[in-house]
Amino acid sequence: MTPKQRTGELFKNLVKKATLKQTVYNNTLSGLQLLKKGMADLTRRYDALENGASKKLPFTYKDRGEFEAELKFAGDVLVFMMHSNVFEFPRDHEVMKTPYILEDKDRSYCGIINIFNFLSDSFKYNRVNDAGYLIGRIFINKDNHCFIEGKREIGFLYKDFGNSILDKERAAEILESSIYYTINFDLLTPPYDQIKEVSVLEFSTVIDSMRMKTGKRLGFKFQADKD
């Protein structure tokens, strides 16, 4: 191969990979837009309820910019956050062994939308030490197919990467499943030994700004949470 041919091959591969990642990025951004529209639709439907009790409980959607969206209900907040980069599944991941990926390795490149759960009081009272939880991840590839990793209700969705296309209906199901999981993911009291001693400074801070660390599963990481 001549130097000119080598350079031509290099540029060909560069353009191919960049084009692939741009397609994945655009699909993921479109997926986030579907989720945002789904949140706005859920908010309108909630507002239309005739139930008097619902009027006392917040259910609001907030567009937090190009890569983020927030859904607040009762005492919880769900934040959907898109990563601006494109990733490939690790070689030992289960999806890498599926016929869908084996037929075309480019299908393993995905954009990611993370789903985080926070307590609404954490933002209301600026409790910057409070814990949030990653409850799910949505992977979207060049074919606009989606694969979801997550907790309980969320994790049961769309394991069939080869046939699950992210559309309006699936976006609505993801939102509803995320809400179901969140309202059943209850706040537990932290272990007594963890808070039995408190310094004057810490106590003053708590009184002044309500910054005592709070989380639904305080002390447990996402991968260790079995609920």
C-alpha cells in the first residue's frame, strides 16, 4: 500500500467512525426529546385529574437544557440526563453475544441517558450532601434501538436489543416504570450508630441549612442495592 493509499484508508475510517458516532448522538438526543414530550404529556394529564387530593401534590416537568429534563412528583425528583459522548459496550457484556450485535458490531456503539432519583427536599433546602441514585440507564444505537439497565420495574423493559426501538410509546412506558419504581423506593432511616454523635458545628449546620445527609438507601451504592 502506497503512502497515498494509506492516508486515504485512514481518512476513510476516520469519517466512517465519526459519522457513526454522530448518528448515535442524534438518535440519543431525539430519544431525550421523546422523553421530554412524554413528561409534558404526563403533566397535562395529571393536571386534568378531577381528584381533589391530586391538586395538593406537585407533578411538574422542567426542561433543564439540551441534555437534561426533570420530573417532580410528591417528594421525589427524577432527572433524565443525556451524556454528550458515545460509548461501546464492554466485550463481556451480555448484549455483545447477541445475534443482533454479532451481525453488525457498529450496533454496539450507544448514547446513554441516565435516570437519577433525588428527594425534592434536597433541592428545595439546598442540601448539597444528600444522596441521589442512578435507577436506570437507556442505551440508544445507530438503528434507534434501545436497551435498558435498571432497577426492578425499569430493568424489566426492553432487554431485546434487536427489536426494541425507542418511539413515543416506549418513551411513555419508560417514564411510567421510572415513576412506579420511585414511589415504591421508600426513604429508610439511617442506622442509629451512623448519627448518634454530632458535633456542635454539624448540629449548627443542620439547624441553619438542613444539610444533614439524607438518602433513600443511605450508605448503599447503586450496585449494592438489592431492592
